[in-house]
Amino acid sequence: MKVEQIYTGCLAHAAYYIESNGEAAIIDPLREVQPYINKAEADNAKIKYIFETHFHADFVSGHLDLKAKSGAQIVFGPTANPSYDAIIAEDGQIFEIGDYKIKVIHTPGHTMESTTYLLIDENNKEHGIITGDTLFIGDVGRPDLAQKIASDLTQEKLAGFLYDSLRNKIMPLSDDLIVYPNHGAGSACGKNMSKETTDTLGNQKKVNYALRANMSKDEFIAELLDGLSEPPAYFPQNVMMNIQGYESFDKVMTKSQTPLAPKAFEAAANETEAIVLDVRHQSEFIKGHIPRSIFIGIDGGFAPWVGALIADVSQPILLVAPEGREEEVITRLSRVGFDNVIGYLEGSFKAWKDSGMEYDTLTSISAEEFANRYQENKDVIFDVRKDGEFTAEHVDGAKHTALDNINSHLSQFPEDKPFYVHCAGGYRSVIAASILKSRGIHNLIDVAGGYGAIKTTNIPRTDFVCPSTLK
């Protein structure tokens, strides 16, 4: 059976393309849909259905654009109630794609409309299951997202629904079925996802903690909720865009790719509420950047950090991007619902500097220099890594303010003396520094190379505790 996975990269999200006998289906399409149109045309196939496993939180689906361009019908599982025309399938309903069949299996828990699609080949043999965010490789979907939309759906209640879906709908299926999940390692939609993209259901029954045969519902709920971090702030907004609709991707790209000369860029920044978002490499930002701009590098964990740190997806954004990568940046912002880019700096930061415009720099020192200053500065060291990273091991005496929460803890940073900021490798600390500087806190010093470089020095550190043993 022909099942092709397509990934976006940092979001680790898989879309699926299925083609048989001149007909095609797309399951959970990404925001930019032209590749699906091109793929179907190359296969001499007509896209018949667009299947959605659920209303996604971590990205804006391409289902509406794909329907408009292909004429295909959108299909959701039971209980879905979108604000546009779609087929709301019944549990057990079968759709035909050429010689193949796709069977709807309603599996609520991650969200109430969450649906798994059972793939049946031309010989009527069950081939695999596209599980959405119900079942991952090594994990299952988090059950706390729907409560952001409907307060009566507590995470405990949703976890209970997920337990029933897994036990009654997924685990009774054949062990030789291939599991095709929507996410892999790096996604915020689960806790412990594997980097592997497929597995057999039989092996998952053996190795996935959530599929233990002797697990009670209470045990499942407790284990699933243990250590579950707060989801990124943009998740509920993406859910509503996927339910209610959104501006077409083509329109977003057309309006956003507006080059602005330095003076026009400065005027736009002064006349609007736009955030200046600098996505160059952190080493370039350190050497020079537009005052009060925010750094989130395109070559790091870009989209998740944008979503975590910029509260509103409708926020106007002005871009400072590497020359030639503006379209890529706008695309990746649009994937997570940030559709209001109002322009980019033509010629990038070099044009700004060459025009004689005011710019700022960031003080950054090596780990070796930091070691020389450590004894006199133990009380002003700030670690911005995640909670688990800090708990596992950190510089002796360091304070902890995770980057995810930095906007809520600005008062923790001293205003009357220099302080030091580090992360694991130097990317997140520069994000943190840019946020602090944008809020008027300039007395900070970045430690280049982060904790990885610090570990090569003689700075005292706490004893390492394996993260897997932490509760």
C-alpha cells in the first residue's frame, strides 16, 4: 500500500499522501498545499478527500486551501463542528480511495473529535493506522489541549477518554498493523516521543508505557499527567483557526513579502505595534541588531519559540532575516498561525548598518572568561534552560528562570548590577537577552556556548541526576 509521509522539520509533524487507481487522499495537510496538488498531478490522480484526525493545536492545517484548489471534500471524525462545510463521519464509516479503503475509528481523548484512520489495501487486508495525536511511537497524545477551548473538559476527563480509546479501539487491532503517528521527537504534543516515525502496533504494545496490558485507568491517568508541561500559548489560537477558518496561504504570502528600505522599516516600526523579529544566527545578532528587536533564530527551534514567546498570533511582525530566506521565514511563521508579517528589512541588517541607522549589540563572553568571573558573581547567574535540564544539572548557585516563562518573571533580574545569562548551547540565552533588552534591561552578559561550554571549565556544578529518574 502506498503511504507517504511528509514532515515540516522543527514541528516534527507528518502529513500523509495516499494514492490508488487515479484517486488520492491527504491526511492532515500542512499549510502550504501546492506540493500536494503537484504530487497528485504527477500521479495522474484526483484528490478526493482531505482527512483531518482532529483540530490541530500546533499548526494551521492546509485543509481549507486544499479544498479550494482541488475540490476535495474535508472529512472530520464524529463530534467535530467546524464553521465550514465538511463531512462529519460516523464511527466505523468507510471511504474508498481507488482500490483502497479508509475506515474511521473514533478515538477521543487527545481531543473529543480525535479520529484514527485504518488503511485497508486492494486485497481487503488491513495495512496500518494513521493515529493523529492519539498514539505516538513511545507515547500518546497529551489530554490537556481541548480544555483550553471547553473548560468542562478537564485533563483528567480527557485522559480517561483516551484510556478507553486505546483499550477498546486501538489495542484490539492486529499486531502487524503499521502505526503512522502525526508527530515524532521534538513536538510539544506529547512528553516522550521517539525519533522513529513508524512501528508495528504489536511492538508498541510491548514498549509503549501507555499500552501496558495490566494498566488501570487511574494508573494511566496518573502517569500520563505526571510531568506534563504547560502547552505553548499559541496552541488554543491555532485550534480556533482550524475550527473557524483562516486567510488563504497564498494571500498571506503575497501581503507579507513586502521589502522595506531601512527608513521605511524604521517608520513602520514606529508607526505600528509591530514586533521587530530578528531571525539571523545568534552570533550575528550579538554583533549588531536593531534596538528593541527580539531574536529567535530561524535555524533553531524557531516556530515553537515564536509561539511560546509572542502571545498573540495576530501580532504585527517586521522581519530581519538572512537575505534570500524571507519567504522561508514567512512560511514557517504562517504554519503556526502568525499571518501578520507586514514587511521585511530589504538587504537585511547590513543595509540598516550601512545606512548609518542606530543599532545595538549584546555583550557575550566565553565560558573560560565566565569561569574567571564566577567566584565574584555567584549570585547573579541565570540559567534559562527548561525545568528538567536545570534540575538534572546546573552551575552551583545559579538561579533558574526558564525561557518559556521569562515574560512573567522580569522582576527577578537585577537592574542595579551586571548579571549573566546562559542556556544549553547559546541559542536560548540570546533569545532571553533580546527579550530583556527590549524591556529596558541592558545590564546582562551572555555566556557563549551555554552549559555545554561551561562544563569544560572548572566552575562548580551540581551532581548530575538522570532526567528519567526525576518525578
